[in-house]
Amino acid sequence: MTVLVDDPRWPAHDRLWAHLASDTSLAELHAFAEALGLPRRAFEGDHYDVAADLVPRALARGAVAVPTRELLRRVRAAGLRTPKRRGERVVATREADGVREDLLSAAAVPAPHGPGVVLDPARGLIAPLAAPDPALEVLGFRRRWWWDGGLRRVEHHAVQLAAGGPGNGPLPAGWWSPLWRGPTTPAGLTAPGAP
């Protein structure tokens, strides 16, 4: 078990921030962060942002101080790194059966493309999408990662909004739900044909 923390040298919100990460598992990282009292909203897909005043507490609880490059190297080597581009924000992450899924809010969908969804709140439904539609607003995407014969495979599933704006109709819940700011039906429901 190794939780890593780098130097607090990243300025934001009138404070300096460090990164807290694990080179073992996200479950370990979440448990450690919870014990420190960090809110889940501080999770950035592969690390937590930690205010400088919490770094001594993290070290006292067993975190190992490492340079930022070492933290990144070890998180990558463990297969836990979630690459992001400017303007992307991880809103959910999960791992099951050897597949990791990150849900990101973003204005564009990177390649390679897998099937996605179009949200149509005016009609209260979602529809499958074979590839991103350049005419529709992008709310974000799901990135799926898995290993296949020693090769890392990745695909991106677009979440787009049907023409006509956000509307306010209820939509069935699904993997894309954290990206939708409108009302939804109870959690646990998935739309027919949703990937």
C-alpha cells in the first residue's frame, strides 16, 4: 500500500495545492482521502487535490512524499493515470471486470470513437449514437480502458445534447447521468440501446 503526495506548489483559490495519489488502487486512494476528510469533489480521476495545510496530516497518516515526476511515473506504471486535456473535468470513475471507465465533462470528444448517446430532454429520452455528431453540443464523454493481449485499448463514447437546447424534461438515468444537469428519473434505470 502506497499513497503518494507531492509538494504543494500549484496555486488556485489563493492557496497552494498538492496531489495525493495511489500507485496501488483507486479504492485505497478514496479510503485514505476520506480518512483525511477530503470531499469526493476534490478527486480528479487519478488523484485528489490537497491544500498545503493538509499535507502534514497526510504524511502523518502514512503518505510518502515524492516529487511530482515520481508521483506521475508511479501512477502511470500502475495503470491508474487518467489523462485530461485543458477544459476536461473527470466527474466519475469506476473499474469493473478489468475495464476502467472515466466520465469527463468536455466540449469535444477525442478519438477513437465508440458508440455514444444523444440526450433529448424535450422528448424525455436518449438515443444511441454511432459517432459524435458535429452539429450537436457535446456535454462530455466516457473513456473506457482495458488491456487486450498486452495492449491498452481505449475508446470514447460521446454524450451530446439533441438540437433545441437543454430543455427540462426527465430523462432515464444511465452511465452519462453525472453530465446531465436537468431532472432525471430514479437512478438505476438505463435507456434501451444505451452502450
